[in-house]
Amino acid sequence: MLCKKVELQNFRNAECEVIEFDNGINVLHGENAQGKTNLLEAIYFISLGKSFRTTHETEIIRFGEEFASISLDYESEGREQNVTMRFSDNARQKKNVTHNGVKITKLSELVGSFRAVLFSPDHLQMIKDGPALRRNYLDVAISQIRPMYLHSLQKYNKILKNRNTLLKNAEEDRATFDATIDFWSAQLAHEAALIAKARAEYVAKSGEIIADFYSRMCQSGEIDEHPEFIYAGSAKQDGELYFDVAATEKNFLRLLTDFHEREIAAGSTLYGIHRDDIIINLNGKNTRLYSSQGQQRSLALAMKLAEGEICKMDCGEYPVFLFDDVFSELDSGRRKNLLREIANRQVIITSCENDMDLAVPFKRIEVAKGKYIS
Ligand SMILES: Nc1ncnc2c1ncn2[C@@H]1O[C@H](COP(=O)(O)OP(=O)(O)OP(=O)(O)O)[C@@H](O)[C@H]1O
Ligand SMILES: [Mg+2]
């Protein structure tokens, strides 16, 4: 996967810009608040189908303008391709997306076409914070290689919303609740089982790969540490059982049937894949509670590198790596280790450092006030 050229119109602080990339390392260099992350956001938008920074898409339209667009030329399996997105400031008008000139109506038709992996300082919270970021890690990674996964996830979220509304209104309208709850519970359990299986498989597959990257990213003091990843699903069964979709569906359905009163009191669905987590241990100890900043950084990086590796195993080519502000946070040892891992891949890095020494050739793109000059 190669990101060849991006054309931006009225995207954040860029007015009308064309940016071309090399196949190896590209460094977006500039002072704070100039538009470095904005460009990564635009590129990742094409991969994810949405922004990684905001859920309000009109925010990305340049102040005072009525529309914005991103057009990305990329190469996949030797074929030149293009995705173009056009946004209007009319909140009722959906964004217009085309892939090789053909209009796309569903996000799940787009995701997986242009594959990228983003790593930013926020990803450190994947290790330390609550489960939402870890679920998001899985959702983003699996969606890129399994378009049906995203489809299931979207379906799940819709069903969940309806079921939650029913639970909230149950006290006022018990008759409607009693008549329809089983229907929503069955649908939810069905999608939950499919999603849990995909997640459990991904965690099982990525565990060893992450552990390998981790040991190579680490400094000498951390070398004897072995990370372990466990998919902790809320269907209350051992991880491997998630591979059996029928059994998981039955388990979820039982939970969604047996605890109605508790769910009504909470006003929301208490069981399902929206409550799941990945437990990350280092030498048997939960990293959430015991890991240092350096360990978190190495682990988060290893998880992101593994995301790229699994993508390669699945699709035959590496995704484009987008590293926002990552190198400035790494000590020289880890920096060297990371560079070794990403050699021969396309990487787009942002940096404020004036004399960034990567010890390898790279293309430098100067970023100032929304202009990109190479
Ligand atoms: N809709 C918009 N219209 C115009 N400018 C915008 C819009 N949204 C954000 N900006 C501007 O974009 C700039 C921020 O860009 P960005 O986040 O890419 O900075 P950066 O170069 O990554 O900086 P840092 O090094 O601090 O991370 C800010 O100056 C902000 O005002
Ligand atoms: Mg930035």
C-alpha cells in the first residue's frame, strides 16, 4: 500500500494543497499548530471513513468556507486507485465519497480499500485507560481486514441503541417492553457472537506478534518481560469458547434475558461486546496497574506495529504507517529500534524537531500555516 498524492481543498487550515509522498520515510516538519496532524487526519480519514479527532465532520471545513475535500491517490497491489471525499457545511447533506470514480454509499464498502495504521501519543492511553480505547484498537484493526466486521459492528450499535431506548422507557410502557425486548435481545446476541469471535481470534493471533515486537522495541532493562493479551468478553466464558459462535450467542442471550430488572434500573444494556476488554499483562501483572511510562510506550507501539503486520499477513502488503509526534517521545535507543522495524515500509511522520536525525534518507515536507512545501 502506497500513499502517492493527497489533494486538499479547504481541509482545516489548508486552502488548496497538493502533497506528494515518497515510498519510504516522509517527515512532515513544522512548528506547533501549522497543519502536520491535519494532514495525517486527512489521510487517515480515507482509511477509516471518518476523522480520528472529531465526530463533527463540519469542523474540518476551513473557517468561512462552505465545503472541503480530500482526494487521495494510492497504489494497492500495483494498481493506481483514488478515493475522494467531499464535505458540505450543510449538516443534513452527507459527505460524498467516491472510490475510483464510483460513488460509495456505505462506509463498510470503503474501509479496507486504503489501509493505514495511525500511532499518536494518545495511544498510550490504550494501555492505561479504561477498555473503550482497547475495543477501538480491535475495531479499527479488524475492520480494515474484514469489511463484514464493520458491517456487524454498525448493525450491533443500531440494535443496542433501540434496546437501550426500550430499557429507558420500560417503566412507563411495560407492555411495549414485554412485547419487543426478546426480539432486540436475540438480534443483539447474534451480532455480539460474530463480533466476539472476530475479536477473540484477533487477540489470539496478535499476542505473539506483539510480544515479538515488544522485545525488539525494548531497552535492555525490560528484555525479560513477556506481554500477554487476553480477550475478556462479557459473555462470561473462557476466551477460546468465543470461537464457537453458537455457544457465545446462547450465553449472550441468556444474560440479556435473565437480568431485565437490573437493566431497566440501569436504563441500559449491561451485557454485550460494548462492555468487553483486552487484559494486557506483563509477566502476569496487569499493565493498567503496574506498567511504567516506558513500558506503556513500548507496548502501545508494539500493538500498532502488530496491527500492520497482521494486515500484511492478511492482505499481502503493509499498510501506510502514520506516526504523529512519536519520535520526539522516544529515547534514542527506542528510536533506533523503531526505525529498524519500519525499514522498507512507507511511513509518514510528524515532527517539530529542527535537526531530526533518523540516520536513514527521508523526504522532508515543510509545514507552515496550512502550506506543504517539499
Ligand atoms: N476548520 C478549520 N479551519 C481553519 N483552521 C483550522 C481548522 N481546524 C483547525 N484549524 C487550525 O489548524 C491548526 C492545527 O493544526 P494541527 O493540529 O495540524 O497542528 P500541528 O502542526 O500538528 O501542531 P502540533 O505540533 O502542535 O501538534 C491550528 O492552527 C488550528 O487553528
Ligand atoms: Mg500535531
